[in-house]
Amino acid sequence: MEFKVSGQLNIDDYIQFQRVSLKAIFLARKMIILFFVLVAIFTSDLFDFRKGISLRDTTTIIAIVSFCVFLLVLAIMLNSKKVYKKSFESNMTIKEKCNFLITEDKIIIDSESGNTILSKDKIHKILFDKDSVYVFVAANIARIIKKRFCKNEEEFNALVLFIKDNYNACKKHNNAVI
């Protein structure tokens, strides 16, 4: 059995991919960082509950405010369509129409810039969300198959099941659902 789909990505698809990619990459790291921050806070003199919370130290207040401002600016940048649009417009290969041929043992991608044959051992991981399949060829480079590339929703659902069944052994992070 094989699936043939084709389509072209737009800016909204690219933004969705960037957010899914960041979510997948940073989820585990966030938890580790949060753990160490909480340990540092509760073991520091800043929150020594025997003495009460001491926020009079100017250096501590500046550090906390700076950290909060940094997180706010980072959140704004990551959610800014303008930032993503500039990146999307500068990369011509993202906007190319791609033809996908998905078989039991390989994915062949034909685009204006050339052909790519992805065997199971060349796939880094595969992520799924409500309307997309992200086939990662590297840690942060993926080929995206959108639901609209298929003829109908049933074909997309069959494609997702086909990929999950045939590419389940691809690396350790494969088949994560976002």
C-alpha cells in the first residue's frame, strides 16, 4: 500500500510547525529547569520562611524583575507573526509544492529543488497534531504533510494510521502526539 499526496505550505502552516517544534523540544527542558529553579528558590535565603520573605535586597528584586521581563520578551517574540513571516519569506524551499509518496519502507518527496528519499533509518522522529504530520529529518528540520494535501479527512486519518503502523520503529521520539 502507498499514499500519494501533494501540497504547498503557507505562513500559518509554518507558524504552526514552529510552535509544535518548540513545544516538543523544550517541554522536557522546561521541567528540568523549573525543578532546579524551585530548588534554588526554596533553599536560598530569599525564601527562608523562618525569617520571613525578604525582598528588601535590591539585587534580588532587580534579578527577579529582569528574569520576568526576559520571559515576557521571549514569549512575545515567539508568538510574533512578524518574526515567523520574515523567516518564512527568506526560505524558498519551505514554500515549494511537494509531492509525497509514502510506502511501507520509505517516504519519497519530490519538490522543485529536487527529490528526497527518506528511509526509516534517516527519519529522526515523527510528530502528529490535529491536521499535520511532521516528519523530522533532523532535530529541527521537518517535512510537513497537512490534512488538506489529502482528498478528504478519511484519507488523512488512514495516512496517519499507516505512518504510525509502518514507521513506529523510527527513533525514540517517534509517534508523539502534540
